[in-house]
Amino acid sequence: MAATRIIVRKSIFSLELVSEDGIDAFRVAIGLNPDGGDKVSEGDCRTPEGEFRIISIEDSSDWEHEGVQSYGNCFLRLECLSWEGIGIHGTDDPDTIGTKASRGCIRMRNEDLEWLVARVEIGTKVHILP
């Protein structure tokens, strides 16, 4: 079987971990731009589409956005040559899962992200589909 990889399907708010153990699927949130399209410019609140890879797994437990701890305990930073700061992270607002809610990142429930972090590594490929 192919190497472990992540597939994000924006249209159905799904993240799948594909590994030798099978496929595990989770609900996610994506960029809040109503059109749900591919990222075009910085600040457009779209989640980029394409093939990326995890370049770091960071402790984000004390990160804040607008004065609120909003990233969960981990941030899986993606190598996006055109965009900085794109990743897969947790959320302080699990009610946003399954919606368009982020500034462009992929949000997961914190417990789902912790499960995922234990099964991926730097270099894991991430395919983000429309």
C-alpha cells in the first residue's frame, strides 16, 4: 500500500487519513469564504487546493487569534509555496466543524487532531481537493 497520506475533501468537510490500516475519516472546517474555492490571494479566507506536505508539527497550545486561544494543542504546518501559515489545527469552537469557518486552515476537533498527530510525521503528503 502507498505511504500514509491525508486527503481533504472541501466539498464535504472531510479529512481522511489513508494508511496501511485503512481509511479513517473526520469532519473538518475549511476557509470561511462562501464560494469555497481555491485560495487566490492572501486574506481571501479560502483553503488552498493541491498537493502539499507537512513540514512541521508545532505546539500551538498557547497561540492566540484576536485574544482567544483558537488553535488547539497542535498545528500541522503545510508547505504551501504561495501561502504562509496554512495548516491543520484544532479549534476552541467545535461547533464550527462541518462549516466554512477558518481564515484558510483546516480545523479539526482537538481530540481528532491529537489522534491524527500520533499517526503522521513531517513529510506526510496532504491532498486538498475541491
